[in-house]
Amino acid sequence: MMTPTGSVQKANTFRPQPWRDRRIEVIIGQLLRAGVLLAATIVLLGASIYLWRHGREHADYRVFRGEPSDYRSIPGVLKSVVAGRGRGLIQLGLLVLIATPIARVCFSVVGFWIERDRLYVICTLIVLAVLLYSFIGTGIGL
């Protein structure tokens, strides 16, 4: 291509940038979809095991029984899963469901870091800190 001064200029060829907004949105969408599907699968498996073992028991609604202490911490849930308990798998599925948006925010930090968008990195790190604080502050954490 000739310029007005007579010099030859190379044609600008389109080269898609590997980490642009659209690609990050697609990856985040897939991450969220995979997290929800994984959580649903784990809960369904846990419910199937629980119903297989306890499906014929009669429920006693006169006395309220809260969640056993084994299921109130991540190590307790993992021990229950290793023991093959259905309730433990259900709790694990719920933890995966809770962890899905946290993973999304973590991936957003990485995406914004790669794009070198410092303002969004800082804002997303603040959101991540609030999420982690609320997660640990509820007593669910280790």
C-alpha cells in the first residue's frame, strides 16, 4: 500500500489478541457452567446414596435435629465423603457450588492481570477479599 509520500506501508493484518474481553467472558461462562454442573452431579450422587440407605426410614418431625457437627467444617465434610456417606457428598456438592463464584472471581483477577488492567485487578481483589472473609467468617472454613 502506498502512502501519500510515496513510501510503501505494510497492510495491517488482523491478529486477534488472545486475552480480550469476549474470550474471558466465554471462559468465565464455561467455568460457571462447569461448577454448577459438577455441584449438581455431586449432590445428586449424594442424594442417591442417602436415599438408598435411609429412604425407608420414617421421619420424626416432633424433634428438631440440626446439622451434625461433622458437616460444619471442610475437614469434617471430607472425612464423611471418604467414609462414603451420602450426606457428606451432598455437603461437598454445596461447597463446590459456593466455591464456583469464588473461582470465577479468582479467574477474573488473572484475566485482568494478563490484560494489564490494574484498576480492575485491584477492584476484583477487593471483591475476592470480601468473599473470602465472609466465607471464613461464617465458620465454614478450616
